[in-house]
Amino acid sequence: MLASPFKTGELLLEQTPSPVTGAAGTPPMLLGILVTVFVVLALVEIRNFLHVGPFLWDTVFRARGYSVLENNVRVARERNQLALLLVLPAILFIYRYRLYNPRFLQTFSDNWRLAAVAGVFIAYLLVRLLLYLILKPRRRADLFRMAHRAGFTYFVLLMLPALAGVGILFLCRANDFIIRTFLFSITGVVYLIFLFRKTQILALSCNPLLTFLYLCGLEILPTGALVATAVLL
């Protein structure tokens, strides 16, 4: 009897489905929980945002606008609360779109990579705080403190358009590269404005050389170290 001209089919793929993870390795449940927490807290703080918003934008267009914000105790407190709240979406953006993506993080599982990103972000803030405490002068300490707290203001001014922009791009089905480029671009622009304003504040009590040295120690050094770890590690 002749052999059949058709070979018996053979299944080469695994019969058990592979586990599904969220976009960019984010577990859908964990991402949903964190986003839900942020949305709930944002709704709680919406009144504070509406009150402090005009003061925040005023600091962009007027150098005196920042002193008005800092001298208003209620507005300064609400600004600080908003900055603390926006740490959560900042960490999620860094994690989801791999804004900080050194090689050593690529070996981590999803949950551990999120924890590592959060740890690096918090460590960066602590280094900035430590440098501020070490370099803080006894003379005109109020202006030095005002210059340090400018970081809170411009962090809020960074995250608000970042949230709006990412939301719009996501709805338009933009890919990760476009969203990542947008986030890097807006971060660079806001950071340059922040450095300019901080230089103006420090210059009120320091000569140009001392102002430059303070700026290097307080901002350029920690930011440069963060970039170096992303590139070299």
C-alpha cells in the first residue's frame, strides 16, 4: 500500500498560553491600582489646584511672581501638597516610558523595576535636599530657601502639561517613542526656565561667581549624576 502523500501535522508551539503583561512590562492590575490612587487624590486636591494655579503660572512670566507665591503661606502649602501628589505620576511616566532606563534595570522583573525607578527618583530628591542643607549659608538663608523651593513650583509646572500632553497623545494612539520624545522635550524646557529663575533668586544675595557655584552644587551636580548613572550603568 502506498504511503499517504500528506505528512501528519506536528504542533511545534507550546500548548499553554504565555502570561500576558501590561504595556512596557507593567502589570495591568498594579498600573490600574496606582492610577486609581492618583485620580482619587487628584480629585481631593482639585480645589487647591484651582486656587494655586494662577500663582504658579505667574512665576513663569514674572520674576516677582515667585516671591508673591512664597510669601503667601496658604499658597505655598498648597503648592507643596500638589508637588507631593505629582510624584506618583512622575514615577509612573519614568517607568512606563523608560525615561530612566540604565542597563541594570533591564534584568529586573516588572515589580522590581518599578520599585527601583521609585527608589532612584526618591534618592535624587534626597540628594538635592542634602546638598541644600550642606550648602545653606547663614546669611540671607531666606532667599536660599526660596531658591530651593522653586524646584517644587517648577516640578508642578512640568507635570501639569506633561499629564495633559500624554493623555492627548495616548488618545491619539501615539507610539511610545513620540510620547517619550514629548516628555524629554518638555522636561528640558521647564528645567531651563527653572535654572534661570533659580539663578535670579540666588543672585539677589550672591555675586555672579558664587551664584554659579551654588547652581552647580545644588542642581547641575545631582542632575549630572543622575544622567551619568543612566548612561554608564
